[in-house]
Amino acid sequence: MADGATFNSLYFRNDGANYENEAYFISNLRVAVSAPDTRSKLITEGKFVTSGILFDVNSDKIKPESYGVLKDIATVLKENGT
């Protein structure tokens, strides 16, 4: 594999006795980096910085895609009251 190579498809092949030359392709994949470990950051550092809390433009309304981050933070805070 060359440095800086970009892949956007996945290839599966069945080498079973019942199926000859059967292959499956999945394309247009996007692989994301995992989210930071909220629990250990909050417990060890006492803080957690995120840009994952989004608001509607010119509004105090939080966008639904932010709920996961907020839920993670709330869970850690509830479990570790100190």
C-alpha cells in the first residue's frame, strides 16, 4: 500500500464450495475516527472540550446531532458526582 493511499470500497469474496466466483462490493464508504473517550477525559483531567455541540443559526436550540455528545457527558457526570 502506498503512503497517502485513499480507499473508498470494500470487496468480499465467497470461496465456499457452493458458490463460484461470487463477490460483493460495497462502495462510497466513509470511515470516521472514533469519538474521544469522554469518561477518562472528564475523570482524569476534570474537563472535556468538544466541538460536537451544535446550535441552530442565531438560536439557543441545540441540533439533534449533538444529543449523543451531551448524553455521554451527562452519563459520566451522573456516575461520578464528585
